[in-house]
Amino acid sequence: MQGKDALLVIDVQNDFCPGGALAVADGDQVVPALNRYIGRFEKSQLPIFATRDWHPERTRHFKAHGGLWPPHCIQGTQGAEFRPDLKLPAGAVIISAGMAPDEEGYSGFEGRDDRGIGLAELLRQRGVERIFVGGLATDYCVKQTVLDGLKHGFKVVLLGDAVRGVNLQAGDSERAVAEMLRAGAERISGAASLPKS
Ligand code: VGL
């Protein structure tokens, strides 16, 4: 790894984990894997970003208002908090997405920091050229963030051991991974396989 790398931890929130409002099967199992990547990025003093789904109570993202999903990750609720066992360092930049009532907010690149600055600009400000992406869910927010990252011109590495999917249809996650690889993402599995440079 090198100075132009950043880690993106996608939506590791209570509502996407077992017991949550939109639980992803084994969603909590991304946490130990992500903690290992976080440790490596911290040690190398590389930037770490954590996105969160951060919805208003009424949004067209929710079934009751024409969307696909039960209410989840509503701003300020316990379900919207990061998993307590996720070891985010104090310097991690929090990116909130899906805040507008007409926005799905699947992609981290639709999200902003607490000053309203978008993810692509924050990455560029730090000279980032390659992003390492893991979290929830493989077939929605992870996929969209990876595809948008490539469109924005970043190199993208999918953290294969640190993602889990919703799988509304059987096989959605595998298809999502295939789509990300086809679009130009690389995949690694395990902090031990992080590139040396
Ligand atoms: C997500 C489904 C609905 C995600 C968000 O974070 O991947 N999935 N909203």
C-alpha cells in the first residue's frame, strides 16, 4: 500500500446486521475482517472513510413512499449507528448518504461529510488514487460505490472477505461481484493480500 490509497467502509450499521430493520445475512461478520483492514490503514497513516445510510423518516427509498425497502437507518436512531464493534479510528471521515427524501443514496459518491463536501472531492483533496471498498451490502451500496468510484477515475479494490449481500434474488451478490470486476475493479481477500505498493 502507498500514500495514494484510502479505505472505504460502507454502511456497517446496526440496521443492516442481524437483529436490524434490514438485516443482511451474516452482515455482522464483515466487522472482524474490516477491523483488520482498518488496523493496516491506520498503521500506514492512510485515510479511512466510513459511509452511513442516513435517511429521513419519509423518503421514496421506503416502501410506504413508493420504494423497495422497510424503514431503516433513520437519522439519529440506534439502527443507524455504526456497529459498536467496528473499530473506526477518531480520524475516520464520516460520509452520510440518502439524506434527501427523493434520493436512494446507494452510492457513497452521493454522500457528503459534515460540511457538505462530497466523497469524490474529499478523496481528491487527499491525493487518493485507489480505494479499497468493503462493507454492506454487496449488491447495493458496495456495488454502486465501486462502480461510481471507477467512473470517477479511481482504481478500485473490492475487499472480498469483508462484504455481504442482501440477495433479494438468489445470486444477486455473485452477479454484483461479477459486474464490479467486469467494470474494472480488482478483488482481494484478506488483509494479508493487501498489495505492497
Ligand atoms: C442498502 C439496501 C437498502 C445498502 C441500503 O447499504 O447496501 N441496501 N438501502
